[in-house]
Amino acid sequence: MALVRVLTLSALLAPVLVSAPVMAQSKPKAKEVPSMTVLVDNKREAALVELAVVTKGGEVITVATNVGAGKQANGKVPNKAGCVVSVDGMFEDGTTVEVANVNLCKDKRITLVE
């Protein structure tokens, strides 16, 4: 009777022992990128003091500061911001820019013009 129990126990464990190496060989998960890089291109004659994106949830995230007239800068936007954001900017001459529904996943370049 004891022999039957041992065989039954090993028969039950065999699928677990066989499947364990197979499970260990599964593909590793891709690393999640915590932010995307966007290019801020200031083609205005005034320096950009600050450029921020506003998420659908209302969170304000500063992307770039102090970008001279005719200059470019790279900024980081966290992935948690989502693709579609509003862009708000302020220039040294006191003018502002507000653009709604900018899709940063489609175009990672924000060009500011007169």
C-alpha cells in the first residue's frame, strides 16, 4: 500500500517538475520607459521662460525653462502624463502660449512661432 502512495505522489509532482523549467524560460518583460523626450524648438524672437504640459488630470509638468530665442532644448515628459496634453508657455516679453490637445506620442516636437 505504501508503494502505491509513493508512486501517486511522484505522479502528481511530475507535471510540476516538468513545467517549472518551461515557465522559467518565458520572455522577460520589456523595461518600461519612465519618460519620453520632447524637443522644444523656440523660433520666436523672445526667450522662452518656461514651457509646461498639463495632463488630462490637471497635473502641471515643467518641460523646459530658459530657452533662448531661436534655440532648442530637450525636455522630459513622464509617461504617466499620457499622449494628449495641453501646452502652456511664457516668454520673457510677457506673451504666453496655450495649445490644447497636443499629441506627444504622435509628434515629439513642440515648435513655438510668432
